[in-house]
Amino acid sequence: MATAAHTLSPLADLSRAVAEWVGTVRELTQPRAVHWCEGTEAEARQLTTQLLRSGELGALNADQFPGCHLYRSAPNDVARVEHLTYICTRSQEDAGPNNHWMDPQQAHAKMRELFRGCMRERTLYVVPYCMGPSDSPLARCGVEITDSPYVVLNMLVMTRAGRAALERIARGDSFVRGLHSIGELDPERRFIMHFPEELAIESFGSGYGGNALLGKKCHALRIASWQARSEGWLAEHMLIVGLQNPRGETHYLACAFPSACGKTNLAMLIPPGSLPGWRVLTVGDDIAWLHPGEDGRLWAINPEAGYFGVVPGTNPRTNRNAYEMIRRDTLFTNVALTADSQPWWEGLDSGKPVLDWQGRPYDPARGPAAHPNSRFTVSARRNPSWSPHSEDAQGVPIAALVFGGRRREVAPLVYEARDWRHGVLVGASLASETTAAAVGQVGVTRRDPMAMQPFCGYNFGDYWQHWLDVGARLARPPRIYHVNWFRRDAQGRFLWPGYGENLRVLTWMLERCAGRAAAVDSPIGWLPRPQELDLRGLELGSGALEALLTIDRTLWRKEAADLREYLSCYGSRLPPALLAELTATEQRLG
Ligand code: GTP
Ligand code: SPV
Ligand code: MN
């Protein structure tokens, strides 16, 4: 009897548009074989076996970490490369001062020479994928062509990849064409090019995360933000989380924090014991597609199906959910190893690193054992707090939007924007210390509007106008907040314990949304009265709460002046309404 697999038509026959494109790429790149990904578990197992055999993957301790593997990237290929990432629009103005720009013709020509013959002796993988629930009208498809089986394995976890996606494309869905090759992993021959006007991505020379898993930042943020603008929605660098209160009601928040600033942790937060009855449900940990609904509210879907998360800092104390989640069926990249082949990273209380992330005998003199941007790839379904509403075709309704940065000073623990328009200014004013998620200096405060500085596929001036336009269409817009979990004291210690305790700030937001919590007016927005924050069972250092909730007018006047200078770079594309909001803030600051 024929098995189901035999009765299915070959993937290459499903979509003529995809097959033709694959044919063109095949001619250019000259692979030795072409593999169309079905997206089955058997296929993932077979790829894993192949990578284990070739030595590209290592098996981890099967008792402690069943189904887990270690991948070591090239030492010079460990993070996103913002300086090599381009938006290639016909007009440079459309890419804006926030992006590196290259003329599309010139970019295509440059990339064509890099891709020419680059897959000789390699297999070309075709990965059709769907970003968002497969049956959702809000989901979007793409096809990634890559010569990296490691990238394929990641895509199989991070997206809904395989036959169903290709069938959706065959039914007429448009798709993003993502062409990727690891090339020679030479940083001098590495480019991540985006062509939003053509729904195309060309990425060469890196196998790492956001550079190579094209469904993620390249498609779901840079290309999608462009599409979203013309179609009236928003593609944002936001987690989506549901908070169920002790009465059983669930409200959803979408929160934008820059890379490595706490999204995954907040999305799967564990309520502190002293806040009984609360439950946290994760819809997404990195990207949200937000659509105005017919009911006047904003609705969100998570386009992804897995987490590509920061490993260091994960432990049973900071987040037991995250720690348990990555103990099974997880792909680790660039962590250290213990003597008995368990993965090890900074922030773990137990175990001892023997080999560092490059596989060398661990020597503290050479820096951390695990790379600070080491990552786990894991299915969202492994998260104990995974929300079944992640599959809802229309998404979940958003009660509040939260922007947050990593700021040792200036920004208070939390404040609330006066209204949507002011909230757009609050988002645009986001600044944060750089992290290891991107190549470059760490710990430097930079402007990162809406946490989208590395990810917005067009001119920020137009983007803020689009935010204002979306808000104007919402009869019931979410409230907008700003948070900072990372304030420090004079000794450099965090003033706020963070992680699970962050729920105390989120519950205040929900009380505000329900019209129950009071707030104090300040020049930058509404702050909680200290007594309105539920701090039962929490021991804060003396003076910490006051420091966390005080606005230093001198620092804030400087902040506003800095913001004015930054916004002026956007010239005539800067929405006058945003400038008016800034002027009003300056006047309140006196
Ligand atoms: P990307 O995947 O790069 O977008 O990162 P992310 O925003 O999801 O950040 P993630 O939750 O992975 O946290 C990044 C780092 O910050 C980890 O080392 C965490 O342990 C740490 N972190 C997360 N939340 C908090 C917090 O509330 N307080 C403090 N002090 N550290 C935190
Ligand atoms: C980030 O840097 O924001 C990430 C990791 O989420 S990456 O996939 O590399 O973009
Ligand atoms: Mn991210």
C-alpha cells in the first residue's frame, strides 16, 4: 500500500513561481543537489543525523539534555551585523537616515557576483515557510533558499515551514524571496540586503541568527514593516504576553525592548509567590504583527513558531520556565561545555565549564566561557506557559503597549504616556545600552526608537507618521507605557530585582487600563504613586523605590534636547505632530 508520502506531489511541482525562482538561483549558485523541505519531523531528524556525522553538530549529555545539540559558529560570526545590513530602495530617502542604503541595481549586481557558483559541492535547500498561524489571513509566506543545513534546522523550529506553506503560496499568496549562502563566512564578504519594493532578501557570508534565518528580522520586521505601512498595520520588535488575573480574566500586552533587553524573559515570566493567583501566558517573545480590528482595538499575532533566545543569565532563579524549556529538544549555539557534555553558560549556579564556546580548554583569561550572545533555538510549544491563543487566526487584543530600554540612569521604572500621540513620542524617544546581540561596542547608550533601530525597513520619519495614522484609526487604542528594569545605584547594582518581580509593574498598568489605579502627573507622563505599586513580599534597598520613581528634571531637560537633535535628522519626513509633542514635553520640563 502506498504511504501518504507517496501520494503527495513533489514539492517542486506545487508552485510554478517558486520553482522558476529556484531554477534561476540554481543556475547562479551551481549546487550539487537541491533539497525541498517538507517540514516533517523525520526530515529534521535526518538533517540532525547528517550534521552530527559531519561534526558540525555535537550531541549533548542525553540524560540531562535529551534531544539537545551544540553548534559552534565561526568565531567571527556570532551576532547580527548592523553595519553590513542594507535597505535597497529606489530612493535613498525612503530608507531614511536610520538605515544603510544601497541602490537596488548596484546591490543586486554586487550580490550576484558573491552568489555566483557559491554552492558548488553544497546542497541547496528550499525552505518554504509561513510567518503566523497557517490559517490566518494575517500570516505571510516566504521561501528561503540556503546552503546551510544549520539554518534549515533553525528555520524548521522558528517558522511553520514545509509543504503547508508552499501550498499556501501555490493558492496565490505572495511570498518573500530570501536567498542565503554562508559563502566563506568571511566578514569582508558579508552583506544582508533587503529589497522591500521587490519582497526580496539577499544574505551572504553569515550563518548567524538574524543575518541568516531570513524569516525573522529580515522578513518579519524589515520587509514586513514596509508592507505593513502600505497596508495599514504594524510589524514590531515586540513580545506578546497574556496576564491572567486572580479573577480569571486575561489581558494582553505587547512590549518592545531592544535586543537582549528582556523580551523572552518577560514573555514567560513566573509570577512571584507573593502575587498569588496570577498566570502568565506567552504568545510571542520577539516579534508582533499588530492589526487594527473591526472593534477598534489593536490585535496581535506572533509570526514565529519558536524562540531564538539569549542563553547567558538563564537559570532556575531568574526564570525556571526558561531553564526547564531548554533542557530538551533544544539547539544550542556557542555555549560552553562541562566535562560530561552538558551545556554551560555564565549565570548558571552549578556545573563547571571545561571547553569554551570555541571548543578550546576554558581559560577565564580569554573571557566568558559561553559567548555573551550564545543562543538557544527551541519550539515555542516547549514553553510551559505557551498560550494556545498563539494559534488564533485573528490574534489577541492588546490592552497596552510597553516600550523599554536598558538605562542605568534617567528613565524611571515606569511611566504612562498621556495618550496615543504622546505614546508615539515616548516610543520614538527610546534609548538603550547596546548589547552583544549585534557586533560592536557593548554598553553604549544609543537611540533605538520603538526598539526598531536595526529593524525598520524604511525611513523612521514615515514610520512615526504611520504609527500616528494607525492610532487615529483605533477607537479603543491601547495605553502606552515606558519601563526600565535596568536602573543602577552608585555602586552599579540594579535597583530593581527584575524578572518575575516585573509583574508588579505590569499589574499596575492593567489597573490603570481598568481605571482603578491612581497616578501622579509628571512632565514626561503619569507615574505610579509608590503606594499604588503592589510591593507585598518584596524587599527593596532603602531609597530604591524613590530613585526608581523620581524624575530628575536636569537630566530630562538634557534628554529632551538630545532627542530634539536626533529627531531633526529626519527633516521634512518628521511628523509635525511628533515635534509638537516634544515641544509640549519641553514646556512641562520648564
Ligand atoms: P533578543 O532575543 O536579543 O531580542 O533579547 P530579549 O529582549 O528577548 O532579551 P532576554 O529576555 O533574552 O534577556 C537578555 C538578557 O537580559 C539575559 O541575560 C537576561 O537574563 C537579562 N534580563 C532579562 N530580564 C531582565 C530583568 O528584568 N532584569 C535584569 N537585570 N536582567 C534581565
Ligand atoms: C535580536 O538580536 O533582536 C534577536 C536575535 O532576537 S537575532 O535573531 O539574531 O536577530
Ligand atoms: Mn530580538
